[in-house]
Amino acid sequence: MQNGRYVVSEQDKQLFKQQGFVHLKAVIEEEELQEIIQPVYESFLRGDIQVSGRDLCDMSGSKERTPDQFTVYNVMKPRTYYKEWQGNLYEKRCKDISDQLQGTSDMEPDYDQILAKRPHSPDAVFAWHQDMAYWPPTSETATATCWLAISDATMENGCMRFVPGSHLEPEIRPHMPVGASREESHALHTVLREEDVVEHVPIARGDITVHNESVIHGSGPNLSSGWRHAYVLAFRRASTIREEREMGFTHSHNDETNWDVFREHGQT
């Protein structure tokens, strides 16, 4: 941090290109977490802020549970449900980080996401996937998804895990619904190969991981006695966001069309 700005090192820029992800430490300070992120985040978890339709769901795969039973509590696009969150200090810092990692100046917030894993939940797994499997093809795909640890993310409570370098493969891998069908479960998953190397990335509260659009990633169960809390803020080029919106794609789970790559198996 230099005068309030997080400066990404050249080494971390190279790691992002080579691995498809990078771990950046102490991006948001404790006071900033407590003032900017935590009060709104907790309001969503309590249900004080209303979220419509499928934008509130359980990303472990179940559509039958009520919110008080979710094991991977998910809120899509909280910035649209609480507009006062838009343009906050953390968002501005991550926009600058995204620009540095992608070597541009036009990265803008595309969507955000709240993810909270219930304690003692063996099924609180976010399945292996590539983000592009959920999204429609666009002329430019560059993405920097900033994953903020609001509580320490550990091996025990289900930290992020990646397959380094998988973004360099020429095509997105086949994906399938986590449940029996796309209607039963919004979540998708892909199958790892025998040669894939998995790297777990435990990070401290206030740290972030940043990953691109094609690296294979996911997270394991929460076997600890405490919640694992995270906030995701994804940046894409302004032109890409315009292209998405012109298609009618907003990243909301309430969108009428499923744009993910599962459509190649006949789903639309």
C-alpha cells in the first residue's frame, strides 16, 4: 500500500499471467472492513436487505433448502440490492488492482457476490469450474475477479483452490450441472484430470485472491466450527460489460436465458 493505493508488484503481475490467479495480502485494512464491508454484509446474511428470486440461493447445489439451512449462502449482485455500496473504497481499490493486472485502464465492476459457508458442513463445496462456463462468449474476455476474505480462509473452512495454468488450455472444459439438471441446481462443475495439480490458497482476513475468467477453481467444505465469509467483486472491460448487457446477460440468476457452456448439451 502506497498513500492509500495498492501497488501490484511485477512479480505478482507475472504470477497472475502464468497461474491465472494471484494472492494479494492486506488489500483492505481492518478499520475499512469494519466500516465499509461488514455492516452491509451482515445485513444481507440476516435478511434485512431483500433479495429477489434466485439471486438468493445455496451454491452447494440444493434448491430445496431455506436460507437458514443454506450451506453455501449466496447473494448475487448485492450492489444492485444495496446501491449505497457502489463506488466504495474497496471497489475503487480493486478497480485499480484489476487495471494493473490486466494492463489497461477500463476495467469496471461487472457483478459482485456474497458467499458464506456454514460451519460443520461437509457439503459446503463450491464445485470445480471455470467462470467462462457460466457466461456467454464475448469479443473480449479479460476478467479480474477479486475474492475478499472477510474471515480467515483456511484449509479447514474451505479456502479457494486452483489448478494453476489451466487458463492456458485452448478451450473451456466440458461442464455439467451439480444437480440432476440445470433447473435443479444453478451450480456447474467440471471434472479434474489425473495430471491436474491443485493448489490450495489459505488467506487472511483482508487479503484477496484475484483470478481470471478461465482458470479452474473452487473451494472445499467448511469442517470448522465457524462461518467462512467472502465477498467477490468481478471486473471486466467496459466494452465487454456493454456487450453482455446488450445480449440481456446481467449475471443475475433471474436472467431468463442460461448462457453457460452447458448449452452445448442442448440446454438454453
